[in-house]
Amino acid sequence: MICQIKESFDLRINIDKLFIDIHTHLKFLINRLMFHSQASDLFYGEIKKKYPLAYQLASKASTILENLFNYPIESSEISYLALYFEMGLREIDNSLSYEQRKIAVVCTTGRGTATMINRQLRRVLGNEIVIDQYSEETFNPNKAERYSAIFTTIPLKLQHLSTPVIQITNLFDDHWLRNQWEEANKWKQNKFQWIESKLMYLTIQNHYFDYLSEMSNFLYQEEDVDIAFYQRILKREEKQSTIFGNNIAFPHTTHPNSKVIFLVGILEEPYESELGKVDFIFMLAIPDKVNSQIESELLSLYDDIFRIANNSELKKELKSIKTIEAFHSLIQDKGVLE
């Protein structure tokens, strides 16, 4: 069950660790299913709102169990399962976040002052922070992405850096330093650096695969994916449909390029399938090789996709947008992809 879920969503979940955490709960859940008795919902639907990706993983697991026991599983049980998946996802995200806790200090002062800056930053930000020190001449802006933030004592004559640059105005103001670091982390976490978003409107087609073909061909014409991308999409669909309910479909597979391509397809008319109606197709092309930053951004994107799926008002407004900029503006206003 867990292996099937991992394959469906291309996640690097630690299967052994998750099984250890979840197996006792599953034993009690199976007993409840056998006797047609299910747990009451102590969370009142909040788990689905707060952890949309984990809830979707739990829903997938519940479907497998429903087929095994030929008995429907209530949302309360799905919520409890979702907590275990959320813990597994957080382990991934925490390990990725730890890798990113690295800052650069750029200054023109002497070694004594530089040492004092490093010591103060460690005192305020924590000893686990990795600090690399540079002069203005030795700092390489092409390597800025490896840092969560760049602290500097001078105005850097560099533009368009993808990493937040913080000019130190008061080294001994702990509160100011901590606030700047928190803002830098927030900026870093919320900005999709490896994901390129695109939008297209889809005219009426006879079959779901026809929509997938149109979208795949669009990405190929844009030189975002290789010619075999559509065949890989179909191969994944043969294993399991990516129509997830709640009016969305989420086809995804790998491609040889280095960036994640996120194509939002808005259907002119809803497509009716055996698995439910489809108004939106979120197609994702994932690089064959992903680094820790890509993995972290994908987790955030998955969460956002299922957060959209669970928001009826947002989906209604999405039907009228015309540009990818309008798409981002709308979902940010609604608290998604912040």
C-alpha cells in the first residue's frame, strides 16, 4: 500500500520508517473495518484543510483498504491516517531545510570584525548554521543559490540575485537580526525557483487522453519536454488514473530537463469521466534528477494543488483567468502559493 502511494506521487518517503510509525494504527483500523466500526472525528475536518497533500495520500491509502475490505472508510479515519503521512512528509522537508541552513557573509572589514560578525550571527541564529565568509572581490554571485541568505556590511553591486541579501545596519540588535533571518527564510521557502508555470485553455475533446496529448504537445512545442514525454504520461496512466476527484486531474512524469514545468490546463467544458468530472488538469514535468531544493518545492506544490482542489470558491474563480500571472495573483490572494 505504502509503496503504491509513493510511486503515485513521486515522493522520497522513508517507507521503513513510515511503516514502523503507522503499522500499529493500521492494525486497529483493520480491526475496526472488520467489525464495521470507525473512529469519531476529533479534528472536525481541520486535517483536510491544514494538510491537503497528507490527506490526499491518506485518501489513496483508504481507497486501497476499501477495496480489500469492501467497506467504505469515513473521513474521520482518513484524517487519522493523514497525520502519519504528514509526519513522513515533514521528515523529508526538515532534512531538506537543514541542508539549506547556510549563509554567506560578505564584508570588506578586517579579520577581527569578520570574526565578531560570525560569532554574533551564530549566537542569534544558532550553532547549526553554516557560515561562509567572503570579501566583495571573492564572492561569486553565481553560487548565491546555495545560501539561504547573504549578510553584508556593504551595499553589494549585484542585481537579480535569487537569494535574499541583508545589509547589516546594527550587528548587536538581536531582535533585528532574528527578524531579518526569519524574513529571509520565509522568502526562500515561498519562492519557487525551480518551477516554471504555464497556462493554457483546452477546447472540448472526446477523451481524457486527448487532453493529455494536447498539453504534452504544447510543452514539446515550447521545448520544455522531450518527444517521449507523452508516452511516459500514458504509461503512468495505464498503472493508475491521475483523475483525483474534486474536479481536478494531476498527470505527472519525468523529463530530462533541469526544471520542473507546471502546466495549468483549464477546460472549456467539464470532462465527464467514470472517476468524476474534470475542470482543471495540472500537468507536471519533473526532472529525472532532482536536488533537495526541487524536492522541497515539489512538496509545497503538491500541497497547493490539493489545497486548490478542496476550495470550491477558488476553482470557480480560476475558470475565468486568462494569464498565468492572473493565476498566481488569484491563488496568492486566497492564501495558496503564498
